[in-house]
Amino acid sequence: MRDFGAHQAAYPVNRSHDRSLGLVAAVLVVAPVPFAWMAYTESPWGDGTGSIPGMIASGLAALVFGALAVLIGVPGLLGLFSHPHATVHLFERGAIAIRHRGGSWSWPYENATVRHVLWHEPWEGDLRPRKQLWVTFRDGETICFDGLGDADAAVLPDLSVALGGNREPEDVGTLRAATRRHRSEEGT
């Protein structure tokens, strides 16, 4: 483990993204219920008007969604409640970003370039502003802290300054998904 000196601050990041993943996990946990109910009502011991093929089809769907709930949904919800968000910890000489259900990154400040950006995403026939903080390491890898939610956007200016970037975001125009990925990978 690197010695970055004394801990200075911690910033929660990507909370809106984590909540979205939590909603997906909740849907996966609930999804088997209607299919299991349909399988029961289609069964001979249900209301008596069902069919065996209907019971089998609904039962298989319930089993598939049940397996997804056990493998993905329940661990996702448990992770959401035990570690509510990703965090960036700032130290005297470096930073550590921890994604509790993913990876972690640590870097000395001088080994990363920080860009506080504003780009415009096509959304429902209009453009919505997206603020992000792009941290690009010397090896070319880029991690992104997203400001989609208001609380996340409010953290980005202070975090950007603390990491050596600008308080005000740089407007990089309208980006499509493929362009955004390409630009963020290169750090341009």
C-alpha cells in the first residue's frame, strides 16, 4: 500500500448511478413473483382452468428470474444498503477512489490529469447537460465521476480543485455514447 500521507477529505461520488443499479436489483428481486403466480394459476391445482404448457412456460420464466434475483438482485441490494456509494478519499500526496461493488484506484496527484467537463447528451428529443470529472492516468486509463444527480454535481467542483483541476467545467459540446467513450478513454 502506498503512503499518501494524512487523510484530508472524503467525497461521495456516483450516487445517482448507484441508485439506478439499486432499482435494477430491486426489479430483479420482484420479477419472479408474477411469473410464479401465473405458473400457479395455470397449474391443475390453481383455479382449474389452466394448461400444463402455460404452467411450464410461466414456471420456467419464474425460475430464470428467480436465479437472476439470487445471483444479481439480492447481492446488489445488499451492497447498496451496506455501502451506499462510491467514495474518493483525498490524502496529502494522492487519492484513492473506492467503488464498493467494483474496483478501486489509487494514484499520486502528479500521475493523473483531471478534467472537469460539461457535455450535452441527446435525451428524449432534447439535450441534457452532463457534468463529469474525468481522471486520466499515465497508462491511459480513465475513470469518471458522474454529476448526473444534483448532489453528485455539487461535489464535482470541490473534488476537481482538490485533485488539481478547474472549478468550472470545460464545455466539450454534444457527445454521443461512442464519442464519449472514445474521448474519455484517450483523456482528450
